[in-house]
Amino acid sequence: QVQVEESGGGLVEPGASLRLSCTLSGGAVGNYATAWFRQAPGKEREVVTARRWMFGTTYYADSVKGRFTLSKDNAKNSVYLQMNSLKPDDTAVYYCAAGSGLIQSRLRDGAAYAYWGQGTQVTVSS
């Protein structure tokens, strides 16, 4: 059974940076597709970034392109979301998700991911 655990959220001012971590247990991260989703109060969940690590390219939502970067560390069985130039609109609960057997066209579909973390709050405010 794969388990997903996020960490790294917090309260920061606009323009600051944060790095979120997502560690998998029960499976090698490189064998999965992983994604970061976020959900702001009163809004629907949206995908921030996603990638099938065995092949394919990284997807980024238009709202975060050039500011957020997805990376992976096989030795730590973890993926990371580096968030720079944070804006108040980035305020949300961020969730890490992992899934196997995903095709590229389903990377943005939350229903395609079987394993989810509990979420970590990111608040951007002055």
C-alpha cells in the first residue's frame, strides 16, 4: 500500500519562496506519475503540476509556469514543488498525489490518482 505524505507549507509574504516535499512509502516514486493539486477556499481543486516519471514531460498550469518547478529525488523517494515569486492567489491547500498506469492525457485528472496525501496549507499574505 502506497502512502503519500506532504510537508513544507506555511505562511509567507508575496514574492517569497517555499518548497513543498512529498515522500512516498510502499513504492518507488520513479515508477509512478505524481502531481501537485491545490484547492483554495470556495474553489474547485486544480492541478498545479504533474509528470509521469518514466517518460513524458512535466505539465505546469499556466498560472504557475516560470514560477514553480517540480523535481524528484530517487534516493529520498520524494518529489518536490519549488514555488518562487508566490502570490496571494497561490494560497490554498496543496495536495500531492501518485498513481500508476496513467496515460499522458489523464495527468490533469485527479480521479486518475489512487494515492493522496493529507494536504499542506500554503498562505501568501502581507
